[in-house]
Amino acid sequence: MVDAKKTVLIVEDEELLLSLLRDELVQRGYSVLVSKTGEDAVAVLSESHADIQLVALDLMLPKMDGFEVLQRMKEDDRLKDIPVVVLSNLGDDENTKRAMDLGAKGYFVKSDMTPDEIADLVKAIK
């Protein structure tokens, strides 16, 4: 059983993946917040930053992409230490390097992973 106080913010605009991942994490005892746009993610982080222990971030998002979310997080003293794992279908080296240079703790191609594997990854990130 996971510490029920561990909160994960999922930033994903694909409804099916968002639902599957949210359900898997909730089943494992996590508290889950969700955002479907980059702008909403920044707002949720600003309001709930003290409660969020991990962000699972897609890069291709409406209104503000994941790179911009990462950049804003790293520029904000309240948010810069929250671990971020990127879950994207952009698997090329350039995007991976860019996300890692912006401070992501990991970069994973979501089409290569099941929701169960993603939940295992969330558990492993400290």
C-alpha cells in the first residue's frame, strides 16, 4: 500500500490514457490531480504545489506545451523541486534531451508502456 498522501499530477490531453493512468494510480492508493492543458497544469501547480509529489507530463498539449510547463516549473522556487517524468510519444533524441535539460527526472515513450508500467515508474521516482 502506498502512502495515501502521495499526490501525482497527471498532465495529459488524451482522455483514454488519462483515465487509464488515473484509475491505475488511484487503485494503488495515490491521490491524483489531472490537467488536460499546459495552462491548467501551471494553475494547478501554483494552487496545490505543497501537495504534489510528482508530475507525469505529456509534451504535446493544447494552449501551452509540456516544455513550457517544465520551464515555468524550474523558474518558480515553489515548483522547481517537484519531480517531473515526461510521458510522450515524441521519442526522438532532440526532444528527450530538451526535456532532460529542463529538469525532467525521466523521459518515457508512452506508446511503449502500459498504465501498470507507468504506475510502477511513478512508485520508483522519489
